[in-house]
Amino acid sequence: MASDTADIRNGAVLNIDGQLWTVIEFQHVKPGKGGAFVRTKLKNVTTGKTVDRTYNAGAKIEITNVDRRDYQYLYQDGADFVFMDTSDYDQITVSGDTVGDATNFMLENQMVNIAIHDGTPLYIELPPSVVLEITYTEPGLQGDRSSAGTKPATLETGYEIHVPLFIENYTKFKVDTLDVSYLGRVNV
């Protein structure tokens, strides 16, 4: 779909030289001298590479239509992952390469958002935070509530994260899926 830079939004998918790029950030800039321009940060949908790109205001760009739907993660099948569309119960299989690092934070029955273009899953978007349980961490120091110290902890997905020293085994807590940080304990 032919558009111009005024149509750039976060999450829009641009087709640049046959490759699909997601807009992570954009900023319309109107300097005192010279013409206005749009500064963007783009992420390649297939490789995950990010680049900064600047367009003159009004430049023609190609925005691609991407279907984003909520899916429920069902199970892993070898290197692939099976998801179900909760609106019509259709199942799709997504390759492990496409799922990528999201596997570190996915549990069965978890809801995710999958972007699909021409029937091909492009990427998986996790919720901003997920609740996971620690299966193993070294014993903490009782009474140490300082935020300065951290220790490694293994999550129920097998992924390792750093948590405050006072956290113990089998603690459920919120994890920020964007920057992989500890957000606090959850009482269940």
C-alpha cells in the first residue's frame, strides 16, 4: 500500500526493498532551518536486526498489511510451536526461529499476539509482563532487602534471570518481557 511518511506509526510494517521492517520508534522532526523529516528505528521482521533510518517528510513508503491476532500457546512439537486462534479454534504451527526468544517466557495456555503476512507468521509478541516461577536459585540472605545485589535464578521455562538476593525457590514473580527484568513478587 503506497503511503507517505505521515502514515508511519509504531508497529507499522514497512516493505523496504522486498524486506519487511517493523517500526519500533518514530519521530517527526521540524528543524528551524531546512525541511522536515521523520527519524525511525526499524526492526527486520525475519532477522531481528535493528537500524535507524531517516526519511524526508512526504517521502513515499510502502506500508504492508499485517494481520495481528491473539493466539493461545498449546505445546511444542519438536522445533516448532503450536498455537490456537481462540476465536475460531484454528491451529497454526510456528517455527522455533520465528518464535525466537519468546520461548524463554512462554508457558502452555499463555496468550500471545502473532503477526501474520500472506499466511506466514512473522513474529510473536508477548504481553508486556508474565508471571513465572523460580525453580532453582541459591539460598538468599535473610533480611537482605537491598536492591543492589542480585543472583541468578532459573525460571520454570529453563531460562536464567537475575533476581534480588532475598528471592527463594518456588517464588512466583512478574518478569518484564521487553528488558528481561524482575518486576516484583506475585502472591498466588
